Amino acid sequence: MVWKKSPILSQDIRRLHEQYGLDVISSSILARRGLTGREQIKFYLESELSYLHNPFLFDDMEEVVDRINEAVTEGEKVCVFGDRDVDGITSTALLVQELRALSLDVSYKLPDGDEPYGLTMEGVDLVSQQNVTLIITVDCGISNFDEIAYAHSLGIDTIVLDHHISGERLPPALAIIDPKVPGSEYPFEHLAGCGVVAKVIWALRFSKTDFYREECILLHAQPGHDTVIIQAVRIENLLVVDRVIEEINPGLIDVGKSKALAFLSSALPIMVLDAAAELAQLRLAFGKKIDIHLVDMRSEMEAVLPVVKGKGLFALSNISRAVRYSPHGKDELQVLYTLFIAYCMKRYPSLDAEYESVLDLVAIGTVADLMPMENENRILVKRGLKVLAQGRRKNLLPLFSMQNLMGKQLSTSDISWQISPVINASGRMGKPTVALEMLLAEDLYEAESLAGELIKLNKERQKLGEDAWERMKSSAQESFEASGSKLVLVEDSTLSRGITGLMASRLLRQYNAPAIVLATVDETRVSASMRSPDHFDAREFLSRFSDLFQDFGGHTCAGGFSMDVEHLVEFKKRVADEIDTMDCMIDETEDELVIDVTLPDIYMTPNIIKVVEFFEPYGEKNPPLVLMMEGAQIEDIQFMNNKGGSVQHVKLTLAFGQYKWPALFWRAGDRVGSDFDKGDRVNVAFRLGRNYFRNQESLQLTILDLKRTE
């Protein structure tokens, strides 16, 4: 294994340390990972919900909010259509819960059994018979052009809340919220479906405040060099929609030609922090006869933001965290704007403290759907993990108890290994409503019963997966070799369609090549999943065969489709033809281990866990830290899992600096005595985490590789 540690510039480390107050180790890691921009750093340092992107940056958000509020007013029936995976289930649970809180008559539909993904004609017919007048799709819908057009013909409006890549044409929905839609103005495209729903929930709650659709102006005038600098922004739904800045020489300006004065002459309320001081500057600029009414916000702001008390904008700009991320430096109007946002959110707890309670399911769905752990996903998941650890959603407690997660400091790996597979199993086994009903259960005994059923379904899913793997191993190897090591395609007529994605993922790990797994449904339809390496666009590849599919969709590295069985032979033939034009997918180079930082012995103390946890939550685009010690001494070696004389794992005790560290080295038993031995000095690449054993917490190293020192 090749160890790689990228060079970094000392000035980057120094700037991160000085500008953001970061320690040297964290600064080094951020610089080595290329995370030096203001926006990048912000989402590592901040967790306040005010740093999330404004949902009204979605073009259609007002239409969504107004249509749902109209449904509430008119007493309409609404149906939420979701997907069968964790993201789809959590998305559905969140929206149904929120709409019911608005007293809406809400039903839901997930694809049971072998039903196809997304909105279907049969589903539209069903809700039409139930007098549903509004359909909302979550984690699906962006590809359902015909189904949405059919719903419209029946007098049913459709709102699409999705995060998948759209096709060449968008469905004729009343409104679409999807960060991946071409031309979307939303600044972050990698929200999970549940993240998109969470944005709609916030916008719905905002629509109940005094600020929805109401415009106002924020103003700040300050002295310059014998001038007055006037800055103002017009905002709506907490978004800046227009701005002006003008530097005025008092007595030397034709007031009628002032851009700033024209900006302020509308009928909109003009909000300031200190009316007397602002008015004095305006009169200095325009003369004492100027008549502008200002709304002083100080008393209201101080009531919900104690930090404001007794401070002007200049003093606040010196302590504002938000200023650190502004490209304009200590811009006092920017400080006023961020204070106004914080004031609105604190004034309405439904936008802040109470809103946090929905983020537990957002964290689960985001991690399960392998969304990049960057940008606002970091805040959503970080705050969601906090809610999960506090056990606020009582109907999750039985599942957490069964999975031995109670009282534990939760991480994304706990979601990935202990929570997601269990929830996912219900969908894979054709019973996604079991998980959904558990998340919506109002009775703790019902939640416990449903959690037990989920555990049972997961065990059945595991057994199906192992049986399927044994069946397909030989045919997968044949396919891989026949394709020239470019692709794996496996067809299994006995395979449950619910585990095609699992099998494709396992084949991808086995062969490091795109993998397609096909299952026959009811002898008439093929359901399939595709998984691919990062550098291969699975959805684009599948689009080449879209004329054969009933439907298809997905992300860059994961896709799925269904088609009539009569097209199967043609599909396999065309895939084989495409393989001839594909570059080799296999990377023949030796495995690479990327080192984040080398720790001097004075830094290798129990406090280093604070650095590790600073970079959480981990996930896609933010892998766990790989740390390195140079010259650690192996003081003890213990063999583990000695079954039938075959040693698999070893446990080491490493001495480094002032401490001795317990360390696990998986599948390294055969390396003892050849690559390393007791008493050796070694360089160690490792990960550090918390170990919970018999209710005792300790720090433990997981060794990724080690090498004897020269």
C-alpha cells in the first residue's frame, strides 16, 4: 500500500489559525484537504441554523407554500408519494407529520411489494377515487412526466419534491423543488430528498410569520472621510432582492439625483438598529429637512438576542462570527442583515429551536443516501445527530434500544451500520410502510412492535443477500472476464427486486467496475440496479438505453430502471456493444492511503479526539481522518478470532510519547513476524475513535497500515 501525504503551504496554515482561531493540527488537515475557502470553513466551524441556505432561493418555493396553505384553508385531501428506501421513507414521514400538524387530511403511498418506483398511473387512479386534489411526491417524481400530466387531466395538482437528476424535459407539475434541476438558483445541489422536504417545512413555517412575502429595507449610514456612506438592502422572505451603496459629500450633491435617497423613498418600512444615530447621518448627508421614517429594532432585537444589548454595529462587527465568512470583511450592513435573520428565527421558535426536531430524520436519510458531507449537509446532519442522541423522537427509542445505541455519542457510522440497514430492509423486503408507520407511531408500544418487525425483516434480507451472493458469484466472474474487466452484468430470475441495489454495490466493491443486477418481476417485468465507481456516470450510461425502459433514474454513481422482459435480450446485446467503446474501468495501480496529518508525540494525547470530532460528521466527500505516528513501539501483540488455527485479527499495544494506546489491526495476523513484531519501531497510519464496551468508554486506534522504521 502506497502512503500519500500532500504538501501544504505554511501560509495557509497560518491564515486559518489567525483568521478562524483554529489549532495548528486542524488547520493543517483542512489545508491538506483543500478546505481553505470561506464557505468551506464556515460549514466546519458553524452549526447555527441561520447559516443554512434560505429555502426561498428555490424558484418555486412560494408556489409550494401557497398551494399547501390553500389546501389547508379549503380542507382538501392530500396524498404524499414517496420511495421505498431510507431517504424516501424519512422524507415521507417528515412531510406527513408536518401536514398533519396543519390539520390536513393526508394519506401516503410507498411502493409496496414489487410495485415500481415513483408515481404510477395506478397510484393516480387510486387517489383520484379517494377525492385527493393535491399530490406531493418526495424523493421521486422528477421523471414522472406522463403520470403528472395524467393527474392534471383529472384535476389533481402535483408538487414535486425531489433531488434526482431530471430528464430532458421537466414534468408538468404545479411546482418543482429539486436542487439538481438545470438552471436552479439554489446554491447547493446535493441535498437528500429528506433535506429538500426539510426546506419546504421551514418555508411553510415561515409563511405563518409576519415576514412572509413582506418587503422591508435594512439601512445603515456611517461616516467616511468627510463623507457619509449609505448602504441599504431591500429584502423579501429574508432574501436580499436589491441593494444600494452611495458615498455622499454633504452639501455637494443634488438630493434629487441621489440613488440612495431614491431607494429609501419607497413606501417600504426602513429598519435600523439605532434610529437616532442613523437619522443624524442621513440629515448630515441630505440636509436637516430630510423626512425619512425609520423603524428602530433595538428593543425587539435585544429581547431575543442578548449579544446586541448595549452595542452598536461597529462593536458587533468586531465580534460577529458571520463577518469572518463575508467577502466584504467587516461590513456593518452585512452584520445588520445577519442579525435580522437571527432575530426572525429566534422570535419564531418554529424556525429555529423547534425546527431542529425534524433534523433527526434528515440526518438519517442524508447519511443513508450517501450525500456528500459538505456545505449545509454538515449542519443538517450535525444538528440531527444531536437530536437523535437526545432521544427526542420517542418512537425511535425502541429501535435504538434494540441496536444498543442508547446513551451513546452517535456518529454517522452508527447511522450507516445500525439504523439505515434496518429501515432500508423494510423497503427491500417490499414492506416500506412498516418503517414509515414506526416513524409516525404515536404509541410507544406500537413503535416497539414495528421496530421488532424491522429487525426481523433485516435478518431475512441478510439471509436473502447471502444466498443470492452465493448463486451469482460464478456468473459475475464470467461476466467480468467476458467484458474485458470493464463491467459486471448479472441476471437472476429468483432474485428479490428489493436487494438488486445491495448486490450491485457488493459487485462494485468486488470488481471495482460498474455493476448491473437484473431481477425478473412477475415474469413480465425486469427491475434492475446499477452501481459504479466515482469516475463513471451510471445515469448517463443508462440513458443510452432509455427507449427500452419503462422508467429509470438515479445519481451519478447509482441508478435503477425497470423494463418489459421482452426487451431484456436487446438490452444485454446493446450493453455488450457499448462495452467495446468503454475505457477500462479497473485501476491497476497499487492501493493508496491518504494521510491527513503526522502527529508529533506531544500532540498524541487523549485530547486529539477533539480534532477527530471537530471534522465530524464524516461521510461522502469527508472521509474519516487518517492520522500517522512515526516511531511508535509495539509493546504487545495479541491474536484474536483464532478459529480452526486461522488467525484473522490482532490487537496491539503501542507506546508513543507519554501514552500507551490499544489498537486493532484487522486481518493482519499473517503479517506478524514478517512485516512487524513485538518490540519493533513502526510508522502507523490509523483512525481514532471512541470504543464502548460494557458501558465503559475508551479511545481506540484502528490501524490501517504500518511499516517498520528504517
